[in-house]
Amino acid sequence: MWNTLVTKIDQIETMILDIPTIRGHVLSMATMRTQTAVVVVVRFSDGSEGIGEGTTIGGLSYGPESPEGIKSAIDTYIAPALIGRDADSVNAAVHLIDKLVKGNRIAKTAVEIALWDGLGKRLGVSVAQLFGGAVHERLPVAWTLASGNSETDIAEAHEMIETRRHNIFKLKIGKRSVRDDVAHVARIKQAVGDAASVRVDVNTAWSLQDARWGLKGLQDAGCELVEQPVPARYRRAMAELSSGYEIAVMADEALNGPEDALAVVSANAADVFAVKVAQSGGLKRASEVIAIGQAAGLGLYGGTMLETGLGTAAALQLFATTEHLSWGTELFGPLLLTDEILAKPIVYRDFCVEIPKGVGIGVTLDPDKIAFFRRDVGRTITAVAGE
Ligand code: MUC
Ligand code: MG
């Protein structure tokens, strides 16, 4: 017999939003001028709703999922499998989807966040409470300097320090020669001095040989950490680099869920984990990546796929429950966009991001902004990312 007391998943709507960035964001593999987010709204049988986001970087240049593929995977495979199921067991939904859909971690993340959000709202608690409770009210937050020009990056860094918005900077390198990149990092570190921590992200652009030269130069320049210098599958190279230099080596693209986390730990292939909710496959899987990193005694860093305020809020709920995030976070995604899609923006001040308070993931959408940025309402965009 139909149990009317059980809340069911009734409907899953997906939409693609294209939001311009405040400046070109120059990464080793692409320059972003627009960020494309996949937003999910899950409607439940009791009238409640949950919202989620699945976002990648630079179209298909960063990883194997594109925004269009994320939407299609949800519409075609994930949503039909979940409609009519019990809404209150997020774990049951995660297990079912893992059985039916291989890979597609970002698509899974978008739906999973919406399920947690809905559950939190129905129970009147935050997602952080569903994960055992927050231990932080705010977290340190880095900014990425990636204008493609050293002078512009230095001016941006000074402004961020003066306005007390950021004093941790991640520099995107790997597009120029190693020598030019090291000189660029050294100039910026010299310009900010002890007022800021300088780190770099190579986004897999270097060979092992490049990385040996690069890490030596970066270390001498006062750079504290290098993120994913070589391709994700080069665990032996990552292990050599981690043990061969004082500068911390962080795994990012190498970490696609808990199994990768275990493999990276077993190979001694990183000093630090960049924990990304979307890359992990959702909040639950990201919590498992965190547990593995913590158990192995690695440093942890709250990473981003440059999500809007929606995905950022979800990540904050989880990172708020994480005891030691010794390298802070980089959850600045909404600040890179020209416009805000939340009814109430996430607060950034005193070099920190504040954990949104309230039920579920703690934020709601601004319907007018959603209507404006939706790709399917007829606004045309140029390429999502290019050279
Ligand atoms: C990445 O690879 O870490 C995070 C911050 C940023 O600027 O780009 C991302 C992606
Ligand atoms: Mg990275």
C-alpha cells in the first residue's frame, strides 16, 4: 500500500546558466570569460523543494564532463531513476545512482546537493547539521590571480589586501614557459611580501622534468604550495615531487572521489588534498575524501569548481564541519561573476567567507536572475571558453 507519510521525489528540473566573469580568467588550458552552471531544482511530494548545482570549468577543457553533458546525464538517466523514490534517504539515492550511472560525478553532485537541501529544509536544520554540526562560522578564503598579466595581478592583489578581502593568492600558471612562470610568481610574491600567502596551480601542464625546475624556482621565490603540477595519472611523478622539495604539493585533478584519495595516499603522491565537492561526486563522497586525507595526516584545502553562490554554499556547509582545513579554502566563485544569482549573497569579509546560516544549504535563488541567465530563454552566448 502507498505510504502517504513518506515524502517522495516528484520532479527534477535542470537548467543551464551562462554568467559572464568579471575579467578573463586565464588557466593553462583555457581562458574563461563566462561561467556555465547547471542548476537543479528537485520538487518533493510534500511541496518542499531542494536546489543544487553542478559546475565545471572551461567547457570540456578541464575535465570529462561538460555543462551540456551534466544536464543531459541528469535529465536522461538520473532523474527518471529517482522520480517516485523516498526523498528522505539521500544515502539510498546516492547508492542507486552510483549503481546505475558510472562516472558523471558533477551531474550526481548537482542532484545530491538538492536532496540534502530538501532534507535539511524539511527537518528545519542546516546541511552542516545533517553532517554532524558545524565547527566553523567562517573560513579563510583565497583569491585566484589569473588575469594573464603580472602588473594587473599585482594591482588586484594589493586591492584585495587593502580591502581585507583576501590575503591568500593562488596564481594560475602553466601556459607560459617554466622560466617565465617562475619569474611571474617571484614578482608577485615580492610585491605582496609577508602580507599574503602565494600558491600556484599548474592545472597539469608540466612534465616531470618541467616540474623539477619549476618547484625549485617556486620554492626559492617564496611560493608555499604547488597544485597539480603534472597530469592526474602521474602518481609516481607526484610522489617524487612531494618528497623532493619543501614546497607543499597538492592533488586536485588527481582526486575524483574516495578511491582516488586512497590511491593518492597509498602512492604518497601529495602533501595536501584539494577537496572539491563536484569532483568527488557530491557532499557525501567529499566527506569520505576528507576522512581519508585526515586519516593519512595530509593537509586539507576546500577547493572550488568556480561555482555560483549555490554550489559554494553547499561546499561551505560541508567544510564548516571539517575540523582541520589547514590550507583554508578558495570558495570565491560568486566573486568572479558579474552578477549574483542568490537572493542574499554569501558574505566575504576579513579575509574569510562566512558559512550561510539557515536551513538546508542556507541560501535561496533570485528568480529574476535565474530567468535572465538561463540559456534556454533565448540569450545567445559566445564560446564558453577558448584559447
Ligand atoms: C582549479 O583547478 O583549482 C579553482 C580556483 C580557480 O581559480 O580555478 C579553479 C580550478
Ligand atoms: Mg586546481
